[in-house]
Amino acid sequence: MNDISVKGKNAIMQAIDERDTELQELSLKIHSNPETSFQEYKAMNWLVEPLEKSGFSIERGLANLETSFRATWEGQKGGPTIAILAEYDALAGLGHGCGHNIIGTAAVGAALALKDAHPNLKGKIIVIGTPAEEEGGGKILMVEHGIFDDVDVAMMCHPHGKTMVLRGGLACVDVTFKFYGKAAHASASPEKGISALDAVIHTFVAVNSLRQFFKDDVRIHGIITKGGEATNVVPAYCEAEFLLRAENVESLHVVREKVCAAARYSTEAVGARLEISEGLIYAERNNNKALASIFKKNLEELGELVSDPPEKGGIGSSDIGNVGQVTATIHPYIKITNTAATHTPEFVEAAASEYGMSGLNKAAKALAMTAYDICLNPAKLQEIRNEFDEWKKNKDAKLSKIIRKGI
């Protein structure tokens, strides 16, 4: 690094350390008041407040989502547009078991530090508040409304049990099956009934029989959300929800077709009727390697040991994948625990721990330092954009081939 870069990053780190107490208090306040998808009114307002106070231009309700926001600040004109993404929804019944209180606060802290340390920075810094990552796909709706169309680079940082920069993500979709049978007395006149629950059970058996014929990356999770009202009544209505995952959207299409067919045939076998509804499709993750390399170097400058992602398995899904389809994107991880896994009560504790607050500090610094690198060095930005453009060209060519084949 040259002297300008060193001094610039030192100024960023100092700016974040000066706000460390403020950022911790913000993160812990969100943690203590968990709000689920599309209900994150308190968290949104708490995150917006320091940005507005610092002179960022604030827009709320993007893409018709009441709990979304965009906070914009531009130093000097002519630089890149960099989006730092904030998540802040919690898990139903669990709270912040995925550490989104840290994600949202780190994004705000990074943006504030850039403005504090470099008021004449050549570039536009945007904090985009993206609700409903856990369930609902807020980023997907925002992508569909063009919120990321003018963004050169998008990034965020997720708490985890390891610090990583290139961990992947599976494409996924949730499917709800509604089974309609016919009620009857289960003992006196069972022949008059049609069991919606039998259709559910046969569906689970049929889906399980498919598993051996799917690729290793496919994941299918299902629960029965309604299984009847009483044991002595033939269930007239039952419901089950499935979450389907695959390596990419194209492979997910195949999985969806087979699972839905299994449900249809299982329903027909008992004489019931089936309705199918699907959620938004979360795309697979497209990590920009050039951008990830910059982020990794900044993490290492902060003393973080960066681990390689698992070669096989060990990944979930996120609507950040849809952002990665339209602009250069990364979704790195910062370590905040030695033992706890995400989506557990133990991770809820980790997200409010001293270790978690240290991770928050480092995440904010790495985000801000990476944005600073890109604004300072147009060649790095060009490398990032060239990689994305090449990926997009290959992706479009592959999709065109699939369409021609009729898949």
C-alpha cells in the first residue's frame, strides 16, 4: 500500500473506533427488539437515525416495502456507486439467531466512517436497508424494482463461526401444498371421507423416494403445518410447506417439477384435491472474486484469519444471490463465535456477546476500507466490473441455450 492508502485506512479505522460505543448500543438495541420479515419498523428507524443525522439523504419505502430504506452520500462526483447492504430482520420464535443486528449496524458504521474520515471521497456511498431476508426475499423485490441497476458494487458482511469471503449459496424456493379432502366420522363412516392427511403423508414418502435421484447439492426440507383437527374426524384440510434448494436456478427448476409432481400424484391417489403456491426464487450466489480479494486483504490487515469455504456442502441460501445477478456483489463472513451455529439459541447469544461486538467493529472497518480502495483506485473497479460483465455474458448465453432446448 502507498502512504495515501495507509493514512486513509487508518483514518477510517479511527473513525469507526470513535463510534464503537454508539454502534454497539445500536446493535444491541436491535438485538433486544427482534422483528420478523417486513415488520422491522423499529430497526429501520434506528439504523436510519445516525445516517440522517450525519447528512445522508434518506429515502424510505423502496420497492413498496415499508421497512426498506436508502441512505445516500456523495463526496466528489465521478467516482463509483457503492452499496453497503443492511439486513435487520430476525427469525420467528428465535430472535437474532443469524446476527442481522450486526449486519445492519456494520453497514451503517462503515458508511458513517467513510464520510467522517473522507468527506471529499470521490464516489457515492449508499446504505440500502433490505428487509425480509429470512423469509420473503426483500432483496428480490428490490432487484425487480431496479434498486440496484445503477450500483457498481454491492457488499455486506454476515456474522458466522468462521471468517470467509467466498462462501457460496444455493438457489431456493419455498412451496406450500394445500390438500383438500372430505370430512367424515373416522369410525362410524370412514368410507364417506377423503383424508387430506393421507395425501400429505404420501407426499412426504414420495419426496423421500426422490432424494436418491437428486444431485448432492439438492436439499429438501418439509414440515406439516396443519394435520387435522381431531383424531376421530377424517381430516378435510391439511397443509405442508417445503423449502427446495439446488446449485442454481436452472437445477432448482428440475427439483420443483419433480417435487410438485410427487405431491400431485400423491393427492390424486387418495382422491383429494391439491393447490400449490410458491414464494420468490432466491438465486444462487455469484461472488465477485476480484472484489472478494480486496475484502480479504483488508480483513487480514485487521488481523483476521480468513478461512477457505467448505469444498462441499455447508451452505444455505440468501436473497443476496439475486443482487449478484445484476451487479458485482460479495457476501463475506466475520467470525463471532467458536462453537455456535447460526439459527440456534446459542447464536442469538453470540450476536450480543463481546465477541460479536468485536466482529461488528471489524466488519464495519473491512466494508469501509474496501469501499475506500475501490474509490481510490479506478483500475480495481474496472477489474471488478470486467469480471461481472464476463460472468453476465456467459450466464446469458447459457440461459439462451437452455431456453432453445426447452428445459
